[in-house]
Amino acid sequence: MTKSSKGQDITLRIAQQPEADALLARSPLAALVGMLLDQQVPMEWAFSGPYALAQRMGGDDLDAHEIATYDPEAFTELFTAKPALHRYPGSMAKRVQQLCQFLVAQYDGEASTVWTEASTGADLRKRLNALPGFGTQKAQIFLALLGKQFDVRPPGWREAAGPYGEAGAHRSVADITGPESLAEVRAFKQEAKQAAKAAKAAAKGK
């Protein structure tokens, strides 16, 4: 996946680590795993996880078939070994394995098939939403990432991605193209979190 659907080179700046970003750009499974890990930890930590995991597994990429059949306890150890790959390494190891088992069962282990065979944006969102660990918001963010940075744009993709698909937005990982946009996305998330807290407090005060 190093090249977009139009044959152009893809350069990512999500993990803010060249080797990790290069893996995300060329490996559909790595990109999916990074998105899965992107919760309750900094975005850079989540998206550098696939590269660290590949190294710990002794390879330069991730393989859905290998992960799906990996001994669960041994796979958890790959996540928990210091430095841990996530704030909740045990539960995330289980989720990554469930994701790969689903990909093997439904897509013969080919992560990219999730989007290459999608006919519309709505269809793609439905496919992403069906993945273990992918709720509606995560599915929409990944859909926006595919559209904005991988040039995967089935008809209606922006609408299917919701607010994350908006051009010029700085809402999610889909909009990170470097340190500056990372800071803007982080600021947006902080503002959204504070607004949610304020709304909750106001509701309690009524």
C-alpha cells in the first residue's frame, strides 16, 4: 500500500517515527492495527505499535495468519514486555488477535480487501464497523484516513466518514501530516474533551 490507488507514493507522518510510518504506509494490516490501538494513549504511541510488534515477532511486517494462530499467552507477552505496546497491553493483545482471526475468516487474511472490494462509502463504513474493536467512530476515522491519505475514495466516502471526512478538518489521525497538524488535532481533542466535561457538569447542575 506504499502507493495510492493512483500510483502515487504515500508518505505518512502519524507515528512521527520514520520506520513506523513507513510500515503504516506499505502495510494495510499495520494501518488497521494502529487504528485499533488508538484509544486511551497518545496517537504516536498507538501508531508506532505495529512496527514495534513486527520487530518483536522477528519480521518487518505483520501477518494476519501468523497473529491469528499465535499462542495467546505468548502474544500477550509481546505486548506486555517493556516498554509495553499500550497502556492496556493485555486487553489490546487480545483485540489485535481477534481482529486478525476475523480477517483470516472473512478476508483470507488480506486486510486491504476490506476496502478494495467496497462499492460505496457506506459499504466501506459497514465493513470497517464489523471489524472487532471498531465502533462507529473508529470506523469513520479510519475511513477518513483511507480517503485523505491513501486515496481510497469510493462514492460517498466523505459523507460516510461523517465530520472526520470534512476537507481541511483537524479532528483525528486522518488529518495528521506532520508535527504541526498533530498539535492541531491534539488541541481539537482537548477542546472536545473539555466541552464534554462542561456539558456533563451543566446537566448535573440542572
